[in-house]
Amino acid sequence: MDRAGLAELFSALGPVSIRRMFSGYGIGAEGVTFALALRGIVLLKVDDATRPWFAAEGSKPFQDEARGRTVTVNSYWSRPERLYDDPDDLAE
């Protein structure tokens, strides 16, 4: 997804910053990065309070292959499928 698509996706949140990060983009507002876009996947920042909701929605934590092993990053989970087309629901 390109910058314009990401800006549209998060438009219900108001102005967001989109900056190059790793091999994709970091998406944030008011100095806080709350999402990443990597390899065509949008990942949202989770914490102990929101992780169960993401799991119930069928989301998965970000995983990457590094030096022949799989590394799991539990602080960013994939965006739930049902939130791909509705910026208002995504903002909620």
C-alpha cells in the first residue's frame, strides 16, 4: 500500500504522519507510531488490554524470518480482515 492509500485508510483519525521505516512505513499521530505497513500488510500496535480482541478477530502477531529462524513481534498484530474497507471502523 502506498502513502496515499495509507492516509486514506487512516483518514478517520485525522492527520497522520507516514514515514519510511524498515522496508515499509510507520504510521503515527501526535508523535506516537500506532501502525506499520510492511510487505503489503498493515500491522497495528497492541498491548495487553487490546491483544485478546485482536486474537478474537483472527489477527496474528507479526512474524519475520531472521537468520534461519522465525521471530515473532507481539507488539504489532495484523489488521483484522473486516477492517480493510471501512476507515471509521478501523479508527474505532
